[in-house]
Amino acid sequence: MPTRATTPAAWPVLLMFMAPVASSASPAAALPALPGLARAVAAQGEAGLVRFRIQDQLDERELDESTTIYVNRTVVGAFHLDRQTPQIILDVAVPPAEHYEVALCGSITFRGHDGEPETHRVDSIGEVDDVEGRVFEALGAADFTEFYLVDRTRARQPTSPRRGEGGVCVPATS
């Protein structure tokens, strides 16, 4: 059974896109560290929000993944996948919009073809429509250099997420 992560209804982001939120082994544990999270959720309320899910799981070559998901430039969740937590389902609730810009930001470590660990940035953006009640799966392609969403909703005509260019995520600095 995949782990469920809770998500804020809205959390204003000062930068267009920020670096991944530091997370622990528990995906939900990363969320309370976001400043003002409880106030933002309370201020947004639950009425009138559009709800959908994003699921992710480790590929057989993946060692771990840390991802922050933004919808329309707002953090909707952050999670960490590894062998102890190989799957996640993120319940997302956002204000209604004509289109939803979804950015996936973070890092992924996997076994390269030579067997050695490699780490790549997760840095992609795309757009989806008609998200209410849908289930999207986060996928990686091209040897973990491209990341995107696929509609996995059953008993409904799938929506077609449109892929955008990468380069939207600000890398972490120390």
C-alpha cells in the first residue's frame, strides 16, 4: 500500500520556483517545516477546491528520490522515496483554474548502466487541464533526465498533460 502524504491547499511561494524542501524518511514529516503552512491551509479553506492525486514509485534502478511538487507556482507537497518508502500518493487540493502548471523539482539517485550511483536533478514543468478527481503518475524517461505526468484515471477519457521545458527549479545553495 503506498504511503499517503498530506498536502496544503495553498502555500504562497515568493520565488517562481524554489529548491526542494528538505525532507525526512516520512513524506508528511517534511510538510510541517514549511513556514506558515497551517495558516495558509486555514486561510484557503476547503470549499471550492479542485482535488486530484499524484502518485510516484521507485523504478527498479532508483535508489532514492526527493521531489517537491508545485501547481501554479504554489507548493502542494514534498516527499522522499527510498527502499523503506517506495511509493507515495499525494492528495492535491488547489483553487479552480483553466489550466494547471505542474512543476516537479528535486533530485533522483539511481544505479547507472555501469552499476555506480548517479544523481540527476528533477527539473520539469508541464500543463494539465480537467484535473478534478484524476490520478496522475509521475514518470521518468531518457535515463532519468526527463520527468512528466501521465493520467492513470480509470473509467474516464484520459487528459493529455503537455510537457514543457525544464530549467524552472532553482538549485539549492549552501
